[in-house]
Amino acid sequence: MKKAQLVFIPAPGVGHLISTVEIAKLLISRDERLSVTVLIMKLPFDTAVLDAYTESLHATHRIRFIDLPQKVHVSFHNSSKSPMTFLSAFVDGHKTNVRDTVAGMVARSESGQLAGFVVDMFCASMIDVANEFGLPTYAFFTSNAAFLGLKLYLVSLSDNHNKDITEFKDSNTELSVPSFANPVPSSVLPSVAMDKEGGGSAMVTSLSRRLLETKGIMVNTFSELEPHAIKSLNDGRTPPLYPVGPIINLDHKPDDTIMSWLDDQPASSVVFLCFGSMGSFDEDQGRIQGVERLAGRDGGGDRGRDKAADGGWERGEEEGERDEGEGEGGGDGGWVVLRSAGAFY
């Protein structure tokens, strides 16, 4: 029986790694001839979390992990104010590491013939490495189909209509995005896509443009959830779309501490704020979205203050600052599975 191996390249960050592992599990469960090698890029502040996660996984001979050398030095503070442009530079800096690792795999003919790359939505530049080996590339889009359509729409405006998408910043224009059933106000476009000076806009369009070079795009959605968006992307111009969601880590055990805290709160008194592993809310945003919103309902107080995913408003705060307001809010750095909680606003 002929075996085949896929190389998966997730974006840095534990959230994207978890999603990648779950889709890899799904694929190998469908065909016993398949095996997967996951190449891991580690951000300096995520190393311990990533190590803990990979060590917690049940051993399988058909999914293995290779930590890429940590020789890529990209200064966040010197790159720009945008975390996403830092991420793009960080991923690009790993091309040599990926090339060398894959070359070694080919030389050793491990776990069957190398059949292709599956790259994260933020790792589209790795298509260049796959091309060097004459291998096809598929993309794994961890968000939904409507958002994929939005990104490709912005590329179309730039490439086909010579439109500077940053002109929509602070605009009231409504956009007819094919993947959305209703017009999209330009005011809700991702801020990074409006970042001309910091390079965010160029990064967004470049990554989105490269998705069109893939042989297919796996999307974390399902047909019944987004029939309109999925139909709009079957346009003959977009690579074949494969709805593979919802990608859920069913082995995750909810944090009983968080659930107990929620159960102790008054009904509709908690605001849930959520972001990725490189995201944060500054204090003003948190207060506007949480405390001030709740103040109109219960006369004030700090009960609704979410202290961000790791216990602080922003990642990187001093440890001593994270205990301020203890009991007023909480967070979980992993995937959160919450039953219906009456405390949520």
C-alpha cells in the first residue's frame, strides 16, 4: 500500500497549532495511508505554551512534530506597530529552516512519499518552498468563508480596480462584498488592512493574493452555516473550497475555576472579550467594551472587567500588575468551551 506524507505549516501561536493538529487528525482518520509532519515556528513568548501543548497530545506514529531552529530574529518594536507585519516577517524568516527540514525528509524518504504542503492562512509565502520541491500547496484558512471572501475582495479591488483600500479608513462607504449577503460598512474593515504606513495593508493583500496560487483552500466552516459565502467563492477564479469545520478540540477540559466564577456572577453582568494569541485590548478598549457598557445596567462597578487572556489587559505586563482587581474578571489562554452561562451580557 503506497503511503503519502503531508507537511503542515501552522502560523506561530498555540491557537493556530491546535487548529492544525485537529485538521491533521481529521485527515489521517479518513485514510490510513496518510501521515503528517507539523513544522512548528516558536515565538519567544510562546515557547513554554507550545511545548506544554505538544507534550499533552496522545502519541501517534502518523502525526509528528518538528521544532524549527529558533534562529530567526525579528524585532517587533523595530518592524512596525502592527503585530501582523511582525508575524509576516517572522514567517518569511523561516523559509530556509523549512527548506532544509523538508530536504532532509525527502533524503530519508520518511513515512512515505512527500505529497504536498498544507500552509496556514498566514504562511502563504511558504508556497515558494513547496514550489522548489515541485509539490502542490493547499491552504488551511482558520477563519470562516465570509472573511476569506472579504480578503479576496480587497485583493480584487487593489489588483483589478487599481483601488487603494486604505482610502476606506474613516470612510462611511458600504461595500458590496460577494461573500456577505448584506453591504459591509468600510468602518468595520480590519484595522491592519487600513495600515498603509506600517505595512499592514500590503501584508494583507499579499497574503490573500497568494492564497489564489494554492490548489485548494480548506476553510474552518460548514455548508449549512455559510451557504451564501461558500456559493460566492465557487466562482471559477478562487481555488476549490473545502469546508472542513467546525474544527473543535473536543478533548479540551473546561477550566472549573472560570465556570465557578461565572456561576457566582449576577445574570447578564459579564462581557466576554476574545482575541488571538498575539492580540490584546488596551485598557481604554476594555473599559469601553466592558465596564462602561455594564455601568448603564447596574449603576457602575468593575464586575465586568475582563483582564485579558492571560490575566492582564495586554500581554507583556509585569506579573505584579496582573493581580489588580482580582475577582473582577478572568481569562483562559486556551480554547474555552463554555456551557450557556447566564452571567454573560
